[in-house]
Amino acid sequence: MSFLPVGRRRQMQSQIFKTADDELSIPDLESGYMSGENISMDFSNENNNQDSEGVDIGDLKSSIFSELERIGLPSRIAREKQDSIFGQTIKSDGMLNGFFLIPTFTAEGKVSLNAATGIAKDVSSRFGLDWQIEEINNNYRVKFETKKHEVSPESSFDQLGKKASTNNDVLSELLEERKNLLYKKLRDIK
């Protein structure tokens, strides 16, 4: 393919600054970006959702990603693969369940099952989650869900329920007596 001149000739210009004396924002040489160290990223959503059990979903996600960066997962990879590393669902009753992945190999070396279990225990204890860990395709997959809170049998709600049931019994007896009384009056009218 060859280019043939057609029409007027125009000189191409590249995008340049007008003068070399313009003030440019030069990054600080002492900053983390210039030193090459891992910078922790905030992966939380702008609106921090909170389910009915009290687990702050944004804090959970950012806490998990900060743990992954602590063991050596680069923040660039965490940003790019955020959806495949962390997933969550909230059920209609407010129960939160989901998963996150812990790689078995990072830039700092191999992650053992004990280290992955330690991360899962730490996250679950901070947010009150039940967890289960399994190894799939050179990753540890940690499944989590909110703990189910059982109400003690001596709670005030149970006592209210008993009172309501005795009230229902009394009301049903009164209605039964009233029905019998009306039945007798109608029979006497004939």
C-alpha cells in the first residue's frame, strides 16, 4: 500500500505542551508508587451495604483483599480479577454467603494450607462468619456464610408467644360459649 498526496499538504503535529516551563505535578520520590512497594487498594464499594445480620459488606471485601495483598498478591492482579476472587450473595432472610480465593503461589512464595486457614479464621472471627476451605485448581476456595443466631428458650419473645397462645385459648372458649348461647336462643325461638 502506498500513500499518494492528494489535495493540500498539511504538516502533522503531535500533542505537546506549549512551553517547557509549565508546572507539572511530579510524583514524590518518597511515595509508595515510586519505591515499588505494594500499595493497598480500597476495594470497597462507594455505598457500604450492611445486611440484617450486621456484616458490613464493603469492610469484608476490603479486609479480604488487604489480607491477600499481605501474603503477596499484587494489587494490580487483585483489581483485574476482583470478580473471580471474591463473590457474595444475600438471601431474602438477610443471610450473607459467598466465597473468596487464596492463591497457593504468590510473588513471596507458596501459601500453605495453615496460612490460608489462618486468613479464613481471622476474617471469620472479625465478621462473625462460618467458613469452609477447599483446594481447587491451585487455589484455596473459602466459602463463608453468616452465623445463624439461635434464640434461647427463655427469651422474652417465647414468653410473649405463650401469653398469646393462652389469650387465644381464652378467646376461642369465649367465642365457643357465645356460639352455643346464640344456638340455644335460635332453637328456643322456633
